[in-house]
Amino acid sequence: MPDMATATVRLNELVAARLGVSTTDLQCLHALAKSHGPLSAGELADRLSRTTGAVTRMIDRLEAAGYVERAADPNDRRRALVRVTERGETLPASYYDGMGRRATDLLSRFGDRELRAVLTFVAATRDDATTEATLLRDAPNPADRDRAR
């Protein structure tokens, strides 16, 4: 699992570099694309486990690069919603096309039962990583104790 995570991180670093954004900005683009609709800075902050201030700066950078745009919330004019532009949707996705084609080819060889097993594993692994990240975020850091000595 660490090898797979490392390979994914490396891929995302390369995609972010090609787009001229940080890996955190790329995570923001992924979150917006996955949402299938506009989100507020607060909603993005929750999804990315970041502060609203950090997300606002991310949105500023992504907007300057033409990957996202802000619009007034039709239900609350004081709040802005952020959505991915066509450029922000198609350009990042193009870097994952080859991987997507290869995954589709591989999965086409699996039967329904095998596909359900793969889906179960992937979803459980994602949920476990989320849980572990929350536990790690909330736990005391032993390195802080070592630095205090």
C-alpha cells in the first residue's frame, strides 16, 4: 500500500507541476470536479481538511490560472460558490487519460464478483486512510516531545 500511495503522490506531483499549481491546489481541483457542482470555500475546507483562509488562497491561485471561477450563491448573495472551468476540468483530466484507459482494460477482464471485491477493497482502503489521517491529526506528536528536550 505505501508503494501505491507513493506512486500516486508522484503522479499528482508531476500533474500539478505541468499545470503550474501546487499538489494541494490539484487536490482542490479534484474535490471540485468530484462534487459535480459548485462548492463554497467552507465546503472545500471541510473536504480538504484545510482552513477556510488556506482554501481562499488556493481558490485565488486557481482562479488566476483559469482553472476555477467564483459566482455569487443564488441563495445567499454574501457567499461565493466555486466551480471548475472547462479548462480546469479537461486539462487536468487529460494527464490521467492513459491511466484510465489501462485501468478500464484491466477491469474489463474481471467478472462481476471480482469487480465487487475490487470496489470493496478500494472503498475500504480509502475509508481506512481517512480514519487513520483523522487519528493521526488528533494524536499527540512524539516528535514534539523530542524537540522539547
